[in-house]
Amino acid sequence: CENWGFFELVNHGISHELMDTVEKLTKEHYKKCMEQRFKEMVASKGLEAVQSEIHDLDWESTFFLRHLPVSNISQIPDLDEDYRKVMKEFAVELEKLAEQLLDLLCENLGLEKGYLKKAFYGSKGPNFGTKVSNYPPCPKPDLIKGLRAHTDAGGIILLFQDDKVSGLQLLKDGQWIDVPPMHHSIVINLGDQIEVITNGKYKSVMHRVVAQPDGTRMSIASFYNPGDDAFICPATALLEKETENISAYPKFVFDDYMKLYSGLKFQAKE
């Protein structure tokens, strides 16, 4: 958390059978409902034949599910009943894991148990949602990123990624480093809110997805974020431990941050 902002988790308690079913149904759904649409988008923009680097587009096919405060899974079109059911089940497991991790971070930081969960709570509880992405093979992977470099705005991110097709990279000491696919692991990374609450002790790190010339990479990223009206600022208990006792970050409401981030996502974090 302090040096990398990323770690890979095994023995996380989510059953391998459930993960295999999620992967199988996600890949089937992409083939059946999204692959053709993606091909049409690529053809309409002439992206197979680009000659220069593209800076304002990601080579990905995605849809979003919201779980908390209110689920929208039943409203998403094209999802088979089995797929809806399994994604709901998976979300429940990931939510439990996210809350367990937040308590472990508290323990690690010397904060009272439950501090981060409470900081995220706001008046209606946390926001929790999933971005389901597929990164199809790209004819010009040197010119188009799968997903441009950015930090994640939210709290804690739990990623179930393809174990065969790689592509995720993080920035460490000015170098792009692969996050290797590991079967049945969950990759965890920290968002901007954790960096703020820890007053910079924990890092929200730049990362990107590099498009690959062959193989479609699946990525299911679940974001456990503060509630819209949660008030975010460095934890007083951590500031007291520091000799300068200076907050390096402003205080703000999470929703205000998100409005700013949506326009500036791909710019420098500062």
C-alpha cells in the first residue's frame, strides 16, 4: 500500500467455482451481445487503419453494474437470468471482502477498527459498483491503449482479471510494470480517497491497460467507494502521529470530487 498501491490477493475466501462461472458467463455475454457492436464501432471510426497515436479513446467494450446503495442489475438489458444471479452473488462476496480489507488497512495504519468504513459511509452508505470490460485483440496496440493511464478516483478497487491475456500495468518509479495474471486471484488497488484519508501514506497509483494483438482480455473491476455526501479528509489520528501535523490534502465531499474527476480523469493526478 505504501510503495506500490497495488497487491494481488489469493486465499480471499471467494469460491473458485463462483469465479469460474462469472468468467464463463462474462465471456459468453461479450461474444453474444457486445462483440459485434464493438466491431461496428471500430469500423465506423476507421480504427483498424490508424497511422498515428490515438489519445482520446480506449480500446475496450464495457458495461456498468451498480450494487449499492441500490442495485440496478435487474434493469441492465441483454443479461441472461443466470448471469444476473451470479453477478449479484459475486457482488455480495466482493462487498464482504472490501470491508474486511478496509479493516485490515485500519489495523495496518493504527486507526481504530471500522474507521475507513465509517469515513466512507455518508448518510446512505457506500457506493459500490462493477465495471465489466473486455479488451478485444487490437490491430495497432502500439497506437491505441486498451485504457489510458489514470488513477482511480474512489476507495478500494477489487479486480478479477483474465488469467491468460495480460495487459494491466502500473507505474512505479517512472517505469511501467506488468501486473501478472494469476489464476483465481483478486488484484487490489487503492483509489484517491484512501490516499487522502491516509494523508499520502498509502498511494493511489497510475495504471493503464495495454491493448494486445491477440486474445480478448476480461476485466471485472468492482469499486467500493464513499457515499456521495461522505466528507473526505486526512484522518486526525494519522496527522497527530506526524511531526509536522500538516494535512497535505484538502477536505471535500466525495461527489464534488467525482464531478471534477470525470472531466480530468486522464490528466496528472495533482
